[in-house]
Amino acid sequence: MSNPAVPRHILLATDLSSRSDRALDRAVLTARQWQARLIALTVVENEPIDAATSVLARATGHIGGAHLRKARAERRLRADVLGETDLPLMPMVEQGPVTETVLTVANAEDCGLIVTGVARNEALSRVVLGSTVDALVRRSTVPLLVVRNRARVPYRHVIVASDFSESSRHTLQRTATDLFPDADITLFHAFGNPYPAIGGVDQTKIRADGLAQAEREAEAFIQACELPESTRARLRTWLEHGDPGMLLNAHGQEHPDDLVVLGTRQRGGVLGLLLGSVAQRLLELAENDVLVVPNGA
């Protein structure tokens, strides 16, 4: 039986490159798991055409290079996704600015999750999935799944990064109760020194005091969360001293199939959703797939 709390429509944003194959596989796997409809979207930007495309345009009688790019993208997209005949799937090719188009389609199709891949240091024409992912993270009002690894099985272990704020409480509740009710959940919090080093007090004691404080805060945080008893029973905590980005990076190298979840906080007006410097660093350094959950999504 399907879970009524999970998204019924999922949007895959793909640039049709080989690196997007992992995002496609994860989107298909998740759509099957959630019994959701999958929309596979690629966006053709308005760009000057190259010499080869210009020659092809003249040979085929099409003056507009964008028309050819859109037709070619649609053929490639259909070849990629139409083999998945056991789930409701709709390929879609749109033209325009990437970020605006992805968000517009997600809203129009009532998508509760956007799935995309990542790339760094690529030319702009190759980046739905580099700089544009930053824009999607900040502006999306629905959860955004950034895929790095191969999709072998549904996520079985989910790590929710928390600063014990109200926003991260929402993230834990949404993740554990609605999106992944059957997965093992770990609440992750990286703490620093609770007070400046004082002469005669060694680092071991300082870190022990920091851990004790983090344990008290974590217990209070969990008690304040609205979680089913079944979720509380399988919830674990990971409290560790150090840089959160480096800790998650090291964890991901050993456990690449885990999912890391981050929350954003809402700020009114044109400022939209803010990720925060710590969460931004986690997103950049994580070796795992990362789900970004806007506060209120």
C-alpha cells in the first residue's frame, strides 16, 4: 500500500549527460518505491548555435538552432527513459533559463520532490548540475535530492544533520515520518568546545563537557519532536566533536549508500530560502546523496 504522505509526483532534472544517469536511476527507483509519477525534464537554453548545428539547420530547412537542440534533446530523453515501462513516466523538454524552468515545471506538475545530479568545473551549457544546483537549493520550496552515487537499493539509512533548531526539527519529522518511514534514522550533530580553553584544563575534559552538553541538547530536541513511537525506537544519535563537513565526508567514503538530509530555513520576501554557511559546506563536502528539505515543505 502506498504511503499518502510521500510525494505523488517526482521531477527529474537532467542534462542528458552520462553523469545524470545516476540521478535517473535514483529517480526511477524512488518513483517505484513511492508509487509516484516521474517527470523527466531536460531544459534547452537559448544559446548561439555552433557551426555543426548551423550546417544541420540549413540542411534540414530549420532556421532556428534552438528548434534542433530541442528535438535532439527530446529524442535522447525518450531513449533514456522510455525503457522504464512499469511506472508512470513522462519525458518533457522545455526551453528557457534552467533554474526558472525547473521550478516552474515542478510547481505546474505538483511535484513533491526534485531529483538532480551534480557536476563541478563544467562549462555553463553542462551545468543543470553545478552552479544551477545551488540556485535550486536556495529557491525550491519542495525537497531537492542531489544524487552523487549509484542507486542500488532504496535508502536504508538516513542521516539527518541538525543544529537543534526549529528548522531542523521540521526536517527530522518530515524525513523520518513521511519520506522514509522504514529507514534507520541517525540524528547527526557536530559540536565544538563549550567554552574557551582555560589554563590547566586539558582538551579531553573540554571535549567531554562538550559531549555532555550535546547529549542534553539532543535529548531535549528529540523529546520536542512529534515522532511516532516506532520512529523513536529506531532513532539513533551521532554526536561528535569536529568539523561537520569533514565528519560527513569521512563517513560517506565508508558508507556511500547512506542518505544525508539537510534543512533550509525560510526568510520572507524576495530573499527566499537560505541554506546557511554550515549546510552549504555539508552539501559541498558530502560524499553521499544529499536531500535538502525546505522548512515547511
